[in-house]
Amino acid sequence: MTQRDVARLAGVSVRTVSNVVNNFAYVAPETRAQVQRVLDELDYRPNLAARSLNRGRSNLLALVLPLDVPYFTELAAHVVDQAEERGYTVLIDRTEGVAERERQIVMRRDRSALFDGFIFSPLGLDADELRRWAGNCPAVMLGEMRVDGVDHVAIDDTAAARAATEHLISLGRTRIAAMGVPHVKRQQPGRPARATAAHRSAGYEQALAEAGLTVRPEYSAMVRRYQRQDGRDAMEALLDLPEPPDAVFCYNDLLAVGAVRAVLSRGLRVPQDVAVVGFDGIEEGRFVTPPLTTVAPDKERIAELAVSRLLARVEGDQSPPVQLEAPWRLVVAESTTGMG
């Protein structure tokens, strides 16, 4: 069954059938519905190999992520869904945020030639390396690291962090810690992981300043990674202070899970003794005890924006690079309110 057969049965041109199959916009709704009915009746499946050869493309997209935290796993599922809807296959590479691993994946010419484009959330490479790389292939970057000349999709981390801290202040908390500042020896300035912490720290500090609260250096809890054990260790150190915090804003949900465990292991209560807020809106946060209050980025929208922007570049869009912002929301739960 060919597109010519579909065109004959639908009473339209072959070009119109092609436009419908390829999801191009230039088809009237009534005509699109008519063609789609015939496609469905015939169970038409496009010859992706032939289409790729005709276009000089592979119909493969590379998704390059750390994948060492659940946020990225959940985001990856949305990216795959968005790409599949548009007839593309996504291959996922796991970097763990290690610079050399990121470099091997995105900068080797033999690998780059396999893909029509890249969606990349870097943690190890610096801005100069990212700028050089992105000039050689269609690419969209995710995360907090903005690089001139590269399309980028993210949320407003500073505003989100400010809202999370303001929520704690609204509950009457005054000794509010921030957990997620990276160790200086592990993360150097100008790298994306430090950019994440910088944006979230800025929002935290803005909220404190607006409330007339002092930023206390001892309440800036450093971590080596954004994992559960790191959150537990950092919370233990905070609880050992002469005046421990009565709330903590964690820079991701895994840190918050670890922080909750540390508080409970001391015989203290969450949120009565220490209120805890996370960031990422991962599914795990809904099932810990107590469920986490968290900043939840719209991961589906992030994926939609990233895939749409990348495919526009693949199709030849030469417009200036854009910085696209996805929505987020503060999900209030029992780790701060104590309400069931």
C-alpha cells in the first residue's frame, strides 16, 4: 500500500497525503480528517527507511542526560513520547554528569553523524565547549546553563526557589536552611551543576531578604551529589548545629527524601520540628512519609518544547536561537503542612 493508493481512495493529491503523514500544517482540517480515515482503514504504515533516505536523515534523535536522578528518567519518557508522535526514534545516552563521558557522546563525529539532532542536559562541560559543539549540529539544551547561540528550554529556577522559600516563611519558619550547594572542589564556576545551585540559591536568598530574614552561612548545606544519602548526611550536620533550622529547602527531591530520614531518625517530627521542601516533582516524593512539598516543573511541556524546537532546526529553521521557558508549580503536601 502506497501513498498513491491512499490519495486515490481519499480523492486528494499524493502531496496532500504526504503532508498528512508527515504532520505538516498546510492541510485543511476537513481534508486532513478525510485522509486520516483512509489511512486508518488501510492500516497504512509509512516506509521510514525510504523517507529517511529521501531526506538524507536518520529519523533518530539523541537524548543525552545524567539519568542518575529520577527527574531525568521521568523527563526522558516524555521526550520519547513527543518524538514518537512525530515519527522519530530517540536513543538515550547516560552521562552521570561526568565531563569526559559527555564529551565522548556529543563531540565524536562518528556518533554525531548518526543523529538528526541532540537534546542535551549537560552537567560537566563548560560554556565554551558547549558553544563549540552546538555550532556543528541541530541541538537543544535543557537545564539551567544558558549558552549564547544555542536553543534552550528550562523553567525559571530562581522564581521557583523563591516561591518554595516563601512558602516556608508563610508557615512561620524563620531558621530556613538551603541544601544543595556543591562542594567547590567538585564543581567549578561556569559549569551547569553550579549554575543550578546558583539559580536556586538566588531565589532562596531573595525570599529571605524580602521577609527581613538574615542569610546565615551555616544554613547553606553543601553536598557532593544530589542523592538521598547526601541529603541525609547534610541534614545530620544541620541538626548538630547549636541552633538547628526549623525548615530546609532542598535543591532536589532526593536530597529532601534523605533530609526527612535524618530528621525522623533523631526522633524529631516532619513538619512540626523541621519542615522540608524538595524540587523536581518526582513520583517518589508522593509515596514517602510524609509526602513531599515540592517544586514540580512541567516535564511534559519541557519535552514538547524541546522536541518541537529541535525538529524545527532539523527541518532547516535558521531563526535566531531562543530561550524557551516552561511552567512549574509548587505542590504543597504533608512535609510542610502536616495535613493529611
